[in-house]
Amino acid sequence: MVNTQTGEDFHIRLEDAQALDRDCTTLSRHVLQQLQSFSPDAQDISALMTRIALAGKLIARRLTRAGLVENALGFTGTVNVQGESVKKMDIYANDVFISVFKQSGLVCRLASEEMEKPYYIPENCPIGRYTLLYDPLDGSSNLDTNLNVGSIFSIRQQEGNDEDGSAKDLLQSGRKQIAAGYILYGPSTMLVYSIGTGVHAFTLDPSLGEFILANENIKTPAHGPIYSVNEGNFWQWDDSMRDYIRYVHRHDGYTARYGGALVGDFHRILYQGGVFLYPGTVKKAEGKLRLLYESAPMAYLIEQAGGRASTGTQEILDVVPEELHQRTPLIIGSTEDVTLVESFIKEQARISNQK
């Protein structure tokens, strides 16, 4: 006699089926599902994301062996266009992206914070309609102590022929992005992306060599307990930033978390809520982070997750850059927390205007 299936058994089997379906959802499949299309444009975006994933796998593999591979860690002895010392892994990661996209047929240009000018792929340009902007290895100062690092990326449609190689069409607001995301190299390697249909996270399964769906439609809480900022710069900030820090010090419910890599700090806030701050200083009001390669891609993600990103006076995605390597202050995270930081900036401006 066959036992009748109980409701509990059915629920368990349904959960197993849903888990199996999730475990079978690869990144490329998910992109096509989000676009609800197999059109040439949809296939292009899926192919681009697959290439980004390949770059992430190659960089992750190198990082897992970095302490064992000769000349993988340490400085090169050179500086990049930003005037910053270059790590050997910065160069390796940048070269990986170039190598991967040379073969794509889709990307005509790559623009990176490690390169003064965009890198053109002439053989792709007759048909390549996209530009990849990226920070190949964010937080590389963490490498020698084996802490989190990441890669940040943004995809834009190429506009015009760009015959003079100036890439002026990239000097537009972040709302021109058609996709953005990051790869976090940590205890597991995760890829988080958005194509304007929410924010979705994938975990690399080394046994399959595939990024598998982990979290779909991530929503950032409207308020969170975390504030993430390098308080070592406290006396270099203007009064508004110092007043905000004094406020969180005096109120219960706040906790400081700062890891020194934008990707890792942002990832925590994306899930748990709060605010990440990299303000300008009195001497350098423009801040440190690059608009096109860091701030705008993260702003695209946080808005898709229900949060906000601001310079303190303007939405990050509304900022129109004047140059490829333009820097900007960044206040990003939960809507209520970003608004709170802005209130201190507005109050300081009001006081200054009265003097």
C-alpha cells in the first residue's frame, strides 16, 4: 500500500525542486531571462556578461595562488595615470580584461583607471557597439595581507564613430550605463550585476566553473546600522563630515565597518544597509574615487536595489564628467542614511552662507 504524501513531504520536495532550479541558473541564462528575449541585443549583453565572468574566474584563480606565484604580489615600481603606485596584480588584472575582450567581437573600447586613454580593439570596432569601463582590481592595497579585493565594471553603448579616439561620448551621466556590477574575491568569489532589472548575485562554483545564482532581486534596507569610512581622515574633512561622525558616535545603533576596498564595503551595505562614505577633503574636494570606473557603476547598482548614491549635493548618476578620470566624493547606501549625511552638508552650507 502506497502512503499518501503529506503536506510536509510535498513542501520539502518543492523546496528541493526550487533549489535545484536555482542551482541550474547560470549567469548567461539569467541575463537572457531578465531581458525576456533572445534578440541580438539580448544575446550581446549575455555574451558580454559571460566574458566579464571569464575575466573574474581568471583573476580569482591567480589570487588563490598569489602567495605562491613569483612576481604576483608587491609593487611594480611605477605609478598609474592617477599618480598611484601600481601593484603587480593591478597590471595582471587589467591585462586579463583586455585579453578576454579582444576575442569578444562586441567591444570596441576598454577604459580603465589603470590606462590614461581607452584601449581600442581595431578588429572589433567595425561591429563592436559597446565600451567596457572597469576598475580591474579595486582595493589592491589589501592584497599583501590577504584581504578582500574586487573588480568593478560598467557597460555603455558606443555612440558615434569616435574617429579621433577621444571617447567624448563617455563623458555623459551614469544613467547612460546599460549594465554595471562587480566581482568580489573573498571566501567565495561572487559576481553581482544589474541590467536595469534589479540586482542579482552569483557565486562561483569551482567544481562547475560556473557562476550560479545565489540571490535574486536584492533590496537594500531603507536604514542600516553600518557606517563605513576611513576615520583616519577625520581632520582632513570639512565640518559637515566631522559633525556626522560625531553624531553616529553619540547615538546608539551604529557600528563602524571599514575594510579598505570599495567592493567589500559596498557588498556588506548592499545586503545589510547603512552608508559608505568617501568624502572629499579640505585640500581635495573632489575626493579619491573615480566617477566612471567606481562611483557610477556602484550608484547604478544601489539605485536598482532601492538605495541612493550622492556626492553630497547631487545624485551620482546625474554627474556629467568633464574627463575620463574625474574623481568625485561618494556617499552611498540606504536612502535614509544617505539623506542623513546630506542633511549635515546642507546645514554646513547654510551656516557658511550666513557668514
